[in-house]
Amino acid sequence: MKKFCPKCNTEHNIESFTKDKTTSDGFYYMCKTCKRAESNKRYKMNASQQQYIKENTRNRREFHRKVVNGIKTSLGCMLCGENSHPSVLEFHHKFDNKDIGISQNVTLNLQKVFAEIQKCVCLCANCHRKVHANILDVSTVEVVTQQAISDSLKKQGIDDINSIVYSSRRKPTTKCWMYNAELKHQCKVSNEHVSEFLEKGYVLGIKPRI
């Protein structure tokens, strides 16, 4: 018994195909060699995708941290005026309304980070410790305003808070569904291979429902 492989466009002995209970003849539509090659290709694509996500997350974290650090130095310490470097400045929640830790959640959507900053006052590390030791008082210090954040963003070249785009999405898909009525098979095909599958009798779309 022989079976045609649409991938390599060759007829093989049935032993060259793996079993598949979901098909009409009980065997996978591609021969073992083509199936193995596709699996290896898919593995490499997935590895590339994971690397993209990793780099995207790292770039977003660095960008968000740069924006938040810019806000810190723009505000300076609201008690003593220290603003020599963002590493010595911290956000202190004036009231008991903390939802997230700003420094620990810098990879979040910046709108959420900005909302949390507006519950805080900006203090240098020295003044911050004194506030927690009840040596200094921030009761008369106003929390950070949205206007202050907007002004800082403009200094950083960002005209509007809403203009910042956040993206943790994966790369856009480059595949489409194709179906072969004769083989009773449908699969996702990379855009660069669509013409190849069209020549083999496939059409764009999925198996029509009866």
C-alpha cells in the first residue's frame, strides 16, 4: 500500500507514514521524513519566538525604569530638594492606600505605575528613613500630581502619557489555514509556502462544515 505526501510531492510505502487515528486512512498526511523536518523547523521557530519575547520584556523593563527615574529626578526630594541621582530617590506612600510596589512592578503598564505614583511623595533615601522613624513629617506635603508627571514626560520627549504604547504581544502571525478536499486535510501554512500548497491542490481556508 502506498500513500502520497503533499509536502515532498512523492508517493511512499505506507510504512513511511506515522499512524494517526484522526485521518480517514489512519495515517498522518506527511511522510515521516517531512514530519520530522517540520517538527525541527517548528522547534527553531518557537525558540526564536521565545527569544523575541525575552528581549521585548527586557527592553520594556529598561524603558519603563528610565521613564520612572526621569520622573524621580524631575521631582527631587519633596523635603530637602535632593535630586542628584534617581538611585537616591524613592516613592513614599503618604496614606495607607498602596496597591503595588512601584520599583518591583516597573514592567507593568506605565499607566498603572503612574496611578500609584500619584499616591506618593518623592523622598531621598535619607529623608525617607527619617519619615519612617517619625523624625520628619510629610503630612503637609502634597502627593505627586498628574501634571507633574506630564511635565516630566515632556522633558523626556514624551508629549502625552497616552502616547506611550505598551506591547508584550508576540510577533504577528505569518500563517494561514489551507485545506485539501481530496486528501481531507487542513493545516496552517507559512505565508512563504502558500503558493507551493496551492499547486498541490490546497485552497485557502478551513474544511467546510456540512
